[in-house]
Amino acid sequence: MKKLNQLRAANDQQLKKIHGTDYNYTESVIVYLRSKLSKDPYAIEEAISDLLATLIDAQKSGHRVASFFSDDPQKAADLILKELPHVPVWSLLNQYWPVLMFFFAASIFPTISQKSQLNLISVVGPTVFVLAFVNIPFARGVTFNKLSRKTAYSVVFGFILILIVLPAIGYLLARTSPFSVSRSSLMLFCVSLFVLNLIGALGFRKIAYLFLAWACVWLLAFIGMMLITSALTVGIAIAGMIIATLLLFYHPEPKLQLPV
């Protein structure tokens, strides 16, 4: 995602040309535009570049940025987003596949060193992390002077989901219905994820290395489960979690693809 980061950095430099209270106002709009996950991020940066050019010229002419968006900046930003193309499937996978894989890895790798079964306690922690990560887009618009009702409801719902509902479900299930997955089932699951990532590498060649990297993680997990409990399995569990954590932030450039 080097090219995308370069576009964002260039726009951030342009943003610095807007001064005073208009800077904070414009920055809020840009944050809102960038948080729209269903739109092509490259198209968003291009729209931001055009928007900044317009606002900079307007400020030089003595106009206020606030007047450009009327009294409802979120509505104005939504109109911009409405004209942008939807995000490609591979781009969504590039962004969120690591989150899904990390959830499984954080639940399964700790069981390797202890040869234990997967239980509810092992799943609740990673689930909270994933929900917190995915809930970030719900906060779109919180920096606007005028919040839409939809944004406010989304923020409230997100906090309720993370702070109340998830722990309550985990507590009830732990008391009434013990949750456990056998070692053999976990081994089969690791093999399934290994194969699934290989299929993903073939189906989405633009980000093939992302899937291949996670395929290696699940191959490592399977090998760890096959071995008897020892210092080696503890090392595999630790190495697997370190690698999974690093891959959580790995988003390969679209041009990196396997030769046909």
C-alpha cells in the first residue's frame, strides 16, 4: 500500500496550506472521507486532492472553508462519497483478511504449547479485539460540529457491543454451555485455513503474497499440533503469535503478484 500512503502523505502536505479554524474543519472532513471502507481508497484520495485544491484557492480568495460545506459537512462529504466507485474485493481482503486470520491465530496458537483444547476463554479475547478494530469506522463523523443521528447511533451501538454484550454472552455461555473444540478438529481447521489461503493466492493474484504468508502460518500451526509437548512446541507457539501479529499489519502492494 505504498502508493496509497504516498497519496495520503501528499494530501496531508496540501492540508497544511489551510490555516486557522478552517484547518481543523477540513481535517475532520478528510478523516470522514477516508473512513468510508466501502469506497475505493485510491479514488477517495483523488477526491481529497481535488477538494483541497478547491479549498486552498477559496481561502486565498478570502472565503471561509465552512461556507463551502454549508451547515452540514457530513452531508456534503456523503455527496462526494456517493460519486466514488466501490472498493474492489481484493482491496477489502488486503485490509481485513489479516484481521480475520489474526483472530483465529490468537485463539489457536496458545493451545499448541499446552496441548489443550480450544475453549471459550481462548476465543473471547481475540473476539473483543476484532470487534474493536472493526468498530472504528462506526465513529465516522464524531469530529464534525454537527453529528448525524445515524453516526451517533453507530457510536453508541459500537460501545454497547464491545463493553456490555460480548462479555455478557461469554459469561452466560461459560456457565450454561461449556465450549470446547478437540485437538483433531483444530488440526483439521488449520489444514482448511492453509488450503483456503492457497486458493486465495490463486484467485487474487494482486495480493497473492498476503495469502501465501498466512498459509505458512497455518502450516506452522499444524506442525506444532502434530508434535509432542516440548520446548519446540512452545517455541512454535510463540513464533506463530509473533508472525501473526506482524502479518496483521502486512498489506502488500497490488502490483506484487505471482507470474501467470
